[in-house]
Amino acid sequence: MKIDKVYFVSLDLTEEFIEDMVSRLTFMSVPNETEWECISPVNGRTDLVTIEDRKKLGVTFYKDWNLGYGTFWDRDVTVGEAGCTMSHIRVWLDAYEKGYDKILVIEEDFNPKVRIDWSKFDVLDRYDYDLLYLGRKRRNDIGAEDLEIGLDDFVMPGPSFCTQSYIITRKGIEKIITDNLDTLMNNMIVVDEFLTATFSKHPREDIRKLFARNLFAISTRYEMVGQTRYPFAGNSQTEPIEGIDF
């Protein structure tokens, strides 16, 4: 497998933290000594606080995201979530502008579980996929199931959480830009929920109607790259902020 560029999505661009991310990337390994880049991120907690801030960046939050108490979606989209999504968008646009055929996108809290044997990915050369997850969480709360595609190490994913590590092709990015980007910018939601809507049956009917489902996604059968930040751990950078989100 050939990867043209590794993109880090991180709010922390200090030399020390970048060195830490590169160290984790080195342990994880990438084929062909692929170069990495830290894209300039959107920090929602400073860049998307007011309506005027959002207008400057051309974004509007999805107004119907909150379905109310007792549902999984019981709050509005947070500024942190929107900033994360917009940082991924910046990666996609940069990669597309530079003509890359395949990129690896990694969020700052990625946690490699294994040293990846990239030779196992050669079998995918005959598959015309758009998106490939190296790490994600299945939506077990809705009974999401992966589908077999006749490969030992890969499956077709059902609805999934998390975007800490994935590969996306130029064709996949082009589909997002052409068919979904304008809608997403005017109805900003969490990036993992957006990607789920583009390749699987999203559990929410309104989200299914909002975005075109036209990506072909594959996932490693087992999670190769985990993450270190979770809402229940109190270290997430996308959870609601008092005085901003509520």
C-alpha cells in the first residue's frame, strides 16, 4: 500500500507534543517512510464561540441535532466537535488540492495497539474503496454489525464511532466535496457521525436524508489504533463547555 501523506489533527502543536505523536507513528509504522504534516487546526473553543465567529468560517451548526433527554443525542453539537470536524475538512481539502491519491489521517490522541504489517493491506489493491478505518468503535448500542467481504483481516463496517485513524482516497474526498461538503458546512455535526452517514445506514432518519450515502468503506477486522481520550475519562476536547455550549 502506498500512502502519499500522513496528516495529524491536533490542537497541540508544541514541539514536545509533535515529537510524541511522531514517536507513536514510528511505533505504528507507515509504508514507504511516508512524510507527515500537522494541518492548522480549528479550535472550536476559541474559533467558533459566537455566531459571528462561525459566519467568518462559513459554518452553521445543525439546529436539530439535539433529540432531547433520554436519547443518545441529548445535547447540541459542541464547539469542540465542530472544530474537530472542520479540522478534518481542512485535511481533506489540502490533500485534494495537492493531488494526493491516498492519505492517512490521525487524531492527536491515537494509541497504536500493534505495529502494523502493511503487507496485509496489499490484498486491498483489487478493491475500489473510499475509506479505510484502522481504528473505530462499532455502534453496539443500536446493534450495528459488520459485513464479511471474503477477507481474513478486513470487513465492511456498520455505523461506527471515532475517527482516530483512517485512510481516505482521493475519490472518497472528491465524493465528500462534490456531494456533501456544502451540506455539512451548513449543518455541522460530529465528524464520526458524518462519515457514518456517508457509507452506512445512519440510525437517525434526519441524518440519512441530509447526507448522500455514496462512500464505500472498509475496516480492519480488529482495532489496530485505539485512542486515549474519552468523555467518561474527563479528558475529551469535544465535550460541552459551560458558558459556551450551555
